[in-house]
Amino acid sequence: MKTSKHTEARSTNEKPLVITVFGGTGDLAQKKLYPALFHLFENDLLPDDFQVFAVARSAYTDQEYQQMVHDSLQNELDDPGKQVQKSFCSHFRYIQGNVKNTQSYVAIDEEIAKLEEHYGRHINRMFYLAVSPRFYSTIFEKMNETKLGDEEGDYWIRLLVEKPFGSDLQSARELDTKLQDIFEERQIFRIDHYLAKTAVQNLIAFRFSNFLFEGSWNKESIKQVHVRMHEDFGIEDRGSFYDSVGALRDVGQNHVLQMLALTTMEGPKRFNAQAIRDARAEALASLRTYTDHEDISNHVVRAQYDGYTDIDSVADASTTETFFQIRAFVENDRWEGVPFYLESGKELTTNTVEVEVIFKEVLPCVCGAEEPHGHENVVTLQMKPDQSIDVRFWAREPGMQYALAEEHMHFSYSDETSERMPDAYEKILYDSIIGDQTLFARSDEVMASWEFITPIITNWEETELHTYETGADPAGLSFTTADSKTAN
Ligand code: BG6
């Protein structure tokens, strides 16, 4: 696979940068952010002068904290390289603080002022919320109160916030109002790390750069689409978070719907952040919403794996879903009537994330007298376990007798390159430093996805909760199988 000059990264070295990480001792910071920052650092993709201010409640000296960062790199990366690692860790400072306490924000502000003095010029400021979403609102209020978000000079301030953003439409709106009191949309980077995955971006690269497929990417040619996010592991040690959220909020409202948006959106008018986000938002806003109970029961399945309630910090009588399937419809000219099966679950047979697009059969089929029908083309864009694209097609078998054989055109990054592919968090951090918002969810996208999800969760308690064995094949739970027999 050739890489072109266009893949050269833009410089981030415009000004010194300070990244303040709320939740600096947490898993996200240690397991994802710091390894990602490290890769940017070793590839010379961070400003020469950068500092990370880690904020958390426990007491650490800078040195102790740097040791913690060092240890997490050792755990997460194959060979972090001693010297680079040492120099990387020296960029970290620790600020003991509590997000509920105004004084902590004042302390951050003072540290930033000292750093500016040290550099003798303005510095760009990034704030990363790597804390539990229940603190977002407080952090926004406190930043507003202490004016920590005020851009008052020749520098920028950007805020990175993780999903889930809100727990339903109303709370997401409230949160957004608070956020917009402090920041302009250009400063807000709402993270959905799926958008930053190379293989997820293939959904638009593949569609809009290959006329062969885009020309038939519509209801005339496509029978049904599956967006699957299957995981073969459970909720690990996230019992209390997961139990209050459930699969639909955890990954449905964001990752799964964003994959759907990229699969169904119209071609962006231009190749820029605004046009691409416009197209994604429009696709999400075209989803048919299910508001009454009967509609929901007909189109939504929810289930919980056996043994879920025995997990620490999960309520004994919890009805939180660990699996969902939604038969969704995108109500516009392109997609009218095509079912989109959105499905995710924990503790399933495989660890597979993919979008499978099943085309209609060609009728009448030139299949040979003995052949049964069922010759559909299938395009599968896979994110896990492989990052690949597969096209299933039909060809004549060798031999005297005319018969068709199933064949595949297959592309996989792992066959093409042995180079390490950048992780989604590297892309997130890098793009936010260069100010490219394309791969971040805009306010209207987040609201459109909550508009679709909220009525379903509001009716959850009246929707039957199925149970499944760990390691189960979700086909037994869903209505997909029955549908595929009837639809064409
Ligand atoms: C997170 C969810 O956003 O995405 C997790 O909270 C899920 O429950 C994870 O396991 C999956 O991400 P990835 O990148 O490992 O596929």
C-alpha cells in the first residue's frame, strides 16, 4: 500500500501548548491518552514546548506522577524506548485538585500563568475531560465561574469531552447549554473515538471514491444493512458506570449511530469539517423515531447476559441491557424501506465490529438450472478483528457444467502494511491540536442521536428483557434471521 505526500502530517508547532487532563490518574488517561500522546511525541507531532497538567484528587509529587506515566507506558506499549520515554515523562506536572472545588481551577489558572511567564509568550490551552460524565456539568460551571475558558489573547482554548454526552435528550441539551455558555462550537471537541478509527473512515473513503459502489448505494440495490458491534468480553471492572448506562447509551447513541451516519449520509458538498458534519447530522436526523410502546416492541430487542447481576457494583435486580438490536429506518429518498439492523452486545461469541451491506439478488438470476437463489453481493467493512473491506461476488465455477461459486475481493490493512497504524486517540489528540473538527460530533449530531435513542430508553422498562448465556450467538436473540427470509 502506497502512502502519498498527502498523508504527511501538518505541523503542530505553532505555539507552546498545555493540556490539562481532568482525571489524570484514571484508566482513560493512563491506558489511552498517554500512550497516544507518547506516539505523537516520538513522531514529532507535538509542539516542542508542551506540558501536561494532570489533575486528580490523590496526593502525588510531579516525580511520583511522572513515574506513574512511565509505568503505564511500560504496560501499554511494546517497546517505549528508554530515552524517549524519559524525556516524554518530563513534560508532565501534577496538580492535586477536586473538580468540585473552585480553588482547583484557580490553581490550574495560576500554573498556566506561570508557564506563560516561563515561555515569555502566550500558550495554547487544551482541557481534556477524562473523568466520569457525572462531573461534566460541575466542571463546565466551575470553568465558567473562574473564567478558565476565556480566550483573552493570541492563543486558543479547546475543550475535549468524552461520550456519553448526557444520558438522554434533555440532559444532553442542558449540558450543551452550559458548555455553549463558555465555549463557541469551534472550541468544543465532542469525542466519539469510533469516528477517529481509520477503518471507520473507510466508510466514506470507500463509498465516495468508488463510483462502482456509490452508484448503487441506495434502496434500489440494497436489501438490508447490519451495523454490528459485538464484544466477546463483559463489562470488566466498570460495574457501577455500566449499570447506570447500559449498552444503548454506552455505544448505541454514539459509535453505532455514527457508523450508521457514515454508511447512509449523502456525499458531502465539500471535503471539509462543516460539510461532512452537515451530512452526518442530516443522516441522523432522518432516522425514523419510535415513540410508542408497540413500535418499540416491534423494532427493538433488549437483553442481558446471564450472571450480569452477580458482578460487583451491579444492582441485584438490575434490568440494564448488555445487548440491543434495533431495526432502524432512514427516512429519505435514498433509503426509504431499507432496514438497518443496529446491534451491540457484551459477552457474545465474537469480537467483531463491522458494517455489512447486503445487496438485492439479481432477478432473474443466471445461476444455472440446479442453483438455488440467494446470490447476493455483500460488502463488509470491518473494523474488528481485522481492519478490512470484503466484497462477496459470484463467478462461474470451472468445469463443463455451468454453476456459480462464491468469491471474495478482500483488502486488509494487515496484509498491506506491517507498520503500526495510529490509534484513534492519537488521531483525536492530533486533530484537536491542529483544530480539525471533522472527526468530532457536532452539537446537532449528538442531539439527533439522542432524539432517536431517548424514546426507546424511556420505554425500556416496558420492553421485554431477554437473557442470554455468555458466549451466545446473537442471531438467536434478534429478528434479523426471520427478516432476511422475507425481505428482498
Ligand atoms: C467504549 C465503550 O466507548 O467503546 C466500551 O464504553 C466499548 O464499552 C469500547 O468496549 C469499544 O471500543 P473499541 O475501540 O475497543 O472497539
